[in-house]
Amino acid sequence: MENPNKESMFAKPWVQSVSGIIVLTLLSIAFIYFKIISSYISVENSTISAPVISISTETSGVLDEVYVKEGDEVKTGEPLARVGAEILKSKINGIIIYTSNTPGQVFNSSQPIIKMINPEDLRVVGTIKENSGLSKIEVGDPVSFTVDAYDGEKFTGIVEEISETSKDSSVVFSISDKREVKEFTVKVRYNTSTNSKFKNGMSAKIKIYKS
């Protein structure tokens, strides 16, 4: 027969103290985990990109020669193509991303013959919906990002720019009562000299951290 005067082990002060510590520890771990998963804003739809520089002729003429190909690195003043008597030259140090290598074709000033980028202008450019944390993002926020081509490797940067207007600012009339969710662009600057392996057009994912 159990002794009614026998004190339950869980009634002892030291046991209650240990149990309390365990509970507090578990609560602390849960709070830290919640803080970690809620302390950043994800931007899944992102791309490594730079402004495209188009090279075209000043006047209409026949394309005679193209001296470069896609992927070539060129220097300022380097000849790129010849249209009649006009030599098209690079105005910057950059990388060729497109050539219209069709000698004999007539081009005018509105048609690009060469397209290039400045690798120093490469940024991680992401698109975020206005209801997915856009209002919390600020210029200067720290960022970590991954690039699909380098799976598992993490890189860092900062928010450089947030677009002032949505990607599609045109007015669309709809009979639906549901308001359209707009998307905005976030641009992230990173160290292009230490990450020269990134190529224009690579897919990426961004995490923007909030203190």
C-alpha cells in the first residue's frame, strides 16, 4: 500500500525548478526560431542583370564586318563592327552579350548591331509583391542571396534601390471586385570584383534581413 505521507517526486522544489528551466529553455528556443524565420523577407523571383548598352550606326548603311562575338570582353575604344565607312567602337569596358552577325544587311540608327553590358553594373534584381513585405524594405538593408548556378553557396549584398512605381503601371479595367496585386523591383548591390563568375541572366533568390 502506497504511503500517503510519501512526498511526490514532482512536488520537490528542486524538481519543480529543473522542470521550470526546461520549459523556459524550450520556450526560448521556440522564440529564437520564430525570430529567425520572421526576420527576413524572401524575394524568390530574382535575376543577375545589368543595363544593356546597344551599339548602332549613326546613319543607315550596310553591315560589312563584325569584329566581336558573344562573351568577348572589350575595352573602351575597341572596334566592334563596320557599317560602310563607319567603325562602331565600344564606349566602355564591357562584355558582348549579342551580335547581329549578318554582313550585307542594311541597318539604321534604331537597330542595335551589338549589345553589351558593363560587368560592374551587374546587380541582383528581384520582383516582390506589394503585400509580401515591400513596406518593410529599406535602402541599405543587408541581404544574403543564392544563385541557382552555384547551389548551396551564399553571397551577401545590400539593398541599393527600390522602384518608385510598379512593374506594370498601366490602368486595367476589370469587372472583378478583387484588387490587382502590384509588383515592385528591388535591386541589390554586391561586390562584383570578388564575384566575377556571375553572368548576366542567372537566376537567384534573395533574403532581405530586418533588425
